[in-house]
Amino acid sequence: MHIDPVTETPKILITGANGFTGQHACIYFAEAGYKVYALVRGNSSLSHENIQLVRGDLTDREALRKIAAGLQPDFVLHLAGQNAVDTSWIKPVETLEANLLGTAYLLDALRTESSQSKILVVGSILSSDPADIDSFIHPYGLSKTMQTLFAQVYSSLFTLHVVIANPSNLIGPGHSAGVCTILAKRIAQMEVGLEEPKLSVYNLLAIRDFLDVRDAITAYDMLLKKGKVQTTYSVTSGHPVTLKEVTDIFQNISGVSFEVTSEIEEKESFCSISPVDLQQLGWSRAFSLQQSLLDILDFQRKNRDDKRI
């Protein structure tokens, strides 16, 4: 691993820096003393003395090579990709391009220009068993499965220092398209009379494993430092909940009483995945689900639109 011999300041390249997780990650590593190179495609609101914006696109192979050669990062946190299940049905090929080919181009650039880098490829807990065709339920899961399989095999073939992280549903303050943020935004509107006190959830009995994005980033930090190469780690809370439990918590912490309706109420089968391998490295959660939801709601209150949704 290369460390600047003069400053000994670790350098980290973060892809997808403008995304929900990416913005949290850039600030976290900048405040931890890293020199952060934030890969973005356009403009960015990221601002910190330890953050340097790097403009580029993961589909531009030559640009990636120049970036890898110029930066020689000690660490790479690969967050970029197309992460919406619904979008994957509309744009399946584009989803594969973003998640599989983008990863392939990045790893190949690092192979030729910065092979000493420790790389964390962030996949998804929605990845499936490649040998079980029936386990694939959407193009997004296919793309993330192919992404992580490629990363594992490619790192083995070319002796790259790649670790895989498969996170569950990440939540927390900030601009997210996740269900918890959507609910919190509506509740924040309700609290000031800008929205009728009614919430509609498609299936209240749907089960999800929610993990605070800030806990996920401390896990990523630990995996970059201690994670075993060519190993996959589950980054989860290990405590799945129904969406009804989520709306109940919001009801308790909000300043308004609201009605909750559901189009269907069907129990789902859900296999809880424990982060035991991560915990053995010394990681633990700092944020309970209730605290995460409170922080999300507070963020939405501070960024509330003064008009009806």
C-alpha cells in the first residue's frame, strides 16, 4: 500500500461521491484526516479542506486510467452505480453498464495504474446466488450479483486488493430516495399543516433490514483497514423490521397524529443476515433505528418545503 512519504496522509478515492452514501462518506473520511478525492460527474456541494473534487465518468476508461495514475490512492471506496430497483426494470441494460461495466473499468484502471490500492467494492444484500437462476427477482439484483462476482474473480486473477461489502437498506439524514426518507418528508409536511395527516404504504408487513448510513461508513472504514482480500462482508443491522414498525416509531416521535393505510398486508419471507464477520473485526452499530428515524425527520423539518407535496 502506498502512503505519501512526506505527509503520510492516506489518500482515498470515493466514487459516487455525490450520492446519499457518497456525501456522508466524503465528509467522514475528510474529518478523519484522509485526503479525499471525490469522483463526481457534474457539480457538487461537497466542501471541506480535505476534499478535492475529481470530475469523471466510470464509463470513460481512458479518463479512469489517468485518474488512477495521477492519484495513486491508498484506498478506493467504490459506491457509484445505479441503485434503484424500479429504474432497473425500465433501464436494465443501463443498470448493467453502470454496476458491472463501471466496476470493470475502474478495477482495470487500478490494475494497470495503481495495483497497490486497497479497494472496497460496495455491492448489495440483494445480490443472489449466481447458480440459482430462480433467485433473481429484478435486474438490479442481477447487476449487483454480476458486479461482486466480477470483482472477486478479477481480483483473484490479477492479485488486486479487493474486499466486498454487501449493505442492507441504508437510511439516515440527507437526500435519499428510500422509503424512510419519503415517509419522513410527508410527516414533516403534516406537522405544519401542509399535508393531510394520512400515510399510504403499499405493504405494511413488508420486511426490511435498515442500517444507518453513518454506521455503514464506519464499517467501510474498518473493511478498508482490516477486511480480508477477496472476502465478502454483510453490512447489516441484523434486526429486520416491518414497515408497520417503522410507521409506529414515526408516530411516536413526530408532533402529529396520522392515519396509516396499506394497499395490501402480506407477510414476506425474509432471511435475516447477521453482520457477524464484521463484528469480529470490532465493528458495532452506534445508531438505533429510532435514533436514525428521528435524525431523518429532523433533517426533513429543517429542509421542509413551504408548499404542499
